[in-house]
Amino acid sequence: MIGVLGAGAWGTALAQVAAADGREVRLWARELEVVASINEAHENHLFLPGVPLAPSIRASDDLAWVAEADPLLVVTPSQHMRSVLSGLDARQRQLILCCKGIEAGTMQLMHEVAHETCPSATIAVLSGPTFAHEVAKGLPTAITLACADAGIGRKLAALIARPAFRPYLATDVVGAEIGGAVKNVLAIACGVVEGRGLGQNARASMISRGFAEMTRFGLARGAHAETLAGLSGLGDLVLTCSSTSSRNFSLGVGLGQGRAAADLLADRRTVAEGAFTAPVLRAAAAAAGVDMPIAQAVCALLEGEATAEQMIDALLARPLRAEW
């Protein structure tokens, strides 16, 4: 039996993957309408409409009931993960963290938060280029599964692997998490490029220079360059920066078109994690002495310190320098 904490689009898609072999899956949701929709109609009408769900998926708003399962896939918004995990009992369990972000205030990565709140748990991280609707429909997907204990990582990979859902193993938990967190902020920047009609050259440049920022920050936090160049780093960055199916990219498009960040975020039923990660990333980069001009520019735009035009002009006016 597998448990999933969080019944948004991504949590529901992962529940569908886990249930593909007929396994019982327990899915925790805050919204009673989501619980009823999944249990009665076998569909998450609110967050993943149009995708029939396996009958072995059962939803509940009872955290303790879902937490009887092992492992638990944690798919909460990153800024709420600590409060959710604090509601679990102290038993030994396996947690697979599937949320992407950096905690505000502490500047901790998700695995650091999990170790604090669940010190007896074994922690793994699942990250990579994944649009929820494609995963839920069974389209081919490859992801990184990172666990410091390679033996446990192999067992977890075997548990969640499916013919169209292929985990690649890593032991670099930090790298897997940093790729997933930073790419959300960079996707907003690429969306701004699209919203202002600046062309494909500009978007490719933004992706490439954004990857350089991700790499600098990752190395400063102890990540491996190979992880950042893999599925959870470069792979996720390319996907998220290239499609309006990305919540962060579409947020950037709206900003590039001149709409206010507050209005765009108020319209959203689902979370654009990059909007919450940007100010935390700016502070974390400053603390680590890492230059991240694109991330800083996105933060300034979100906080109303600059317009989209000013953001682009400032980046283009930076002094010439060596590429690496």
C-alpha cells in the first residue's frame, strides 16, 4: 500500500502511477470536494479533470489514515510541507519528497525540512521533467529518484517504476532538489520573454544562462554538476521553460504582457511554486555569495520593483563576461 500526501494535479498523477499495477493507494486531500470526486466518480474534477482514475485509489481528508501506508509520496506545496509532516506520528517510515521549493525563513531544502520534522524517516527525492496530465495518461516519462542510501533507492525505484514511468537513480539529494526549485523561477523568466514576444533566440539564451545560475547555486550548496545536468536539473528546466502547460511559464507570460503579479496569482487554483521560491532563492543566493541575476530580476518583477521591460533591459545591460 502506497500513500500520497497532496491531491493536486501532480499528487493525483502520482497516485495513478502507483495504482497502475492494482496496488491500493491512499490519497490525502484537504478539499472535501476532491475526496468525494475521487471516491465517487474516480476522477479529480478540480485539479485533474478528464482523467479516469484507477478504482484502487481511495481519498480521505484523514491524514492518519493515509499515513498508515508506506512509503508516503509527499506532494504538498513546498511552503506547507513542514506543517503537514508535523502532523505525522513518529514511526519509522519512508518518505519520497515530490514537491519543489526552498522553505521561506529557514532557506532549507525539502529534505532538510523532512529530516527535522520526521527524524526517524528514510528520505528520498523524486524530481524531473513531469507534466502531471501526461504522467496521469501514461505517456512516457523519465525522472530522477535520489536517495543517500543507494540500496534503499533501488528498492523504492522498483516499487514506483512502471513501463512508461522510468526512475533513474542518484544519491545526490541536494542536486535533485535544487534543480527542481530553481527551474521554477527560471521558467517565469522564460515566460516573460514569451509574453513580450522577444523570440526563440532570447528564450534559448535565458534557458542557457539560467542553467549557469542553477549550476553555480547548486555547487555552492553541495550539489553534483552531473545531477544538475540530468533529468532533475537541465531536463526539468527545458520542459518548464518551453510550454504554457507550465504554471510558472504561463505566469511569466502574463507578467511579460504587463499584468500584475497579484492579479495573476489570485486567478490560479493551483500553485506557481516559482513565485514563492523567488524571494527565498534571492536571499539564499546572497547568503551563499552566488550571483544569480535572472533569479534576482524575476524576484524584482514579482515584488513590483521593476517592470518586465526594465527587467529585460537590466539583464541585457550587464557587463560583458566570460561564459563560465
